[in-house]
Amino acid sequence: MPSSTPNKRIRKSPAARRAEIVAAASSVALSEGLESITLRRIAEELDVRPGLISHYFPAVEDLVAEAYGDAAAAELDALLPADRAGATPTRHLARFFARAAGAEFDDISRLWLNARHLSRYRPTLRDRVAVQEAAWRDRLEALVRDGVERGEFRAADPLLAAIRILVVLDGLGMLVNSADTAVDPPEVRLMPALTAERELGLPAGTLTACAAPN
């Protein structure tokens, strides 16, 4: 027999509610761009009142920065997880390039372009972009340094090698908005891996040949 007691809305903790707001804003950022993040837009996404969003984020610029940071951090953990699951540095790097070359991450590539452009005018976002750039640099440098210590890579300066690889990756990201596939042939997507092979003293084909994920 069905109960006549009305369902009670479960009250979320402040931390859970804040995380929900950031996740919704992150989703909007990826699909529509950071400019689309407003208190009203996120309230509509969550079916709540705008006042609830402003309670957690009185300044929309803080929410924009959090949304970008959430998406960028998720990208880093998906592409280059800190936990290598027992993979050697070479294998881990090869899996990274295999994942990064797919269209699956085109939206986040667009978001990076979007964030870097807007950060010229938004100090809070600019600070968050710097944090995410440092996170990428530190994690890739740690991987390169580990590979050098194990004798898999050869690089006199692991940090410089990591930066050079990331510069090529960033440059490749500029092509994500191109509708002309003639300027983005499959070989172009191999450029970061080829650069890494050169920077790390690896035989040609090392990273592309074993790039398929486990």
C-alpha cells in the first residue's frame, strides 16, 4: 500500500551543493563556452533559484574560474593520471599521446583556448589558468624525470623537455576549431609524440608504435 507521507527533499551539505554547482558550470563551459556561465544559466541547469548559486558564488567570475579549473583538472587526470597503474614511463607516455590524439578531448581543447583568451581581461581566471598550466608542467616533468632515472629517457633538463612537448601540444590545440581537414591530416596529430621521441632520445616510432591503451 503506497505511503501517504510526502517525499522529503534531501538537504545537501554545503560541500555537496557547491560541488554540484561547479560540476554544472563545468559542463556548460565545455559545451557552450565560459561566456555562457551566468548565475541564472547555472540555476536553470540545476532547476534552482539564482539566489542559491549566488550564495555559494557571489561573484560569477569565481564560478567561471572554478568551472574551468574543474574541467582542466579532470582532463589532466584522464590523460596523464598520477597513478600509472604499474606502467613504465615509456608506456605511460605512449598511452597519454594515444588518448590526447582522439577527438574525445576536442571540447577541452576549445575550453583551454577560450580560457586563455578571456584570462587577458579576468584576473581570477588568469590565476586559475596559471595553476592548471603548472599542474600539467609538473606532472609531465615528473614523468620525464622518472624515465631518465630509470634509464628509459635521455634528457639533460627534464623540465625543459616537458615544456617543449607541452608547447607542441598547445600548438596542436589551435587546430581544433579548423573545419578544413586538409590542414589537419592524421600525421599532424603525431607531432607531439614525435617531438617527445626527439626530446627524450627515443628511437623513432617508440611512442606511436606502442600508443594503444592497455
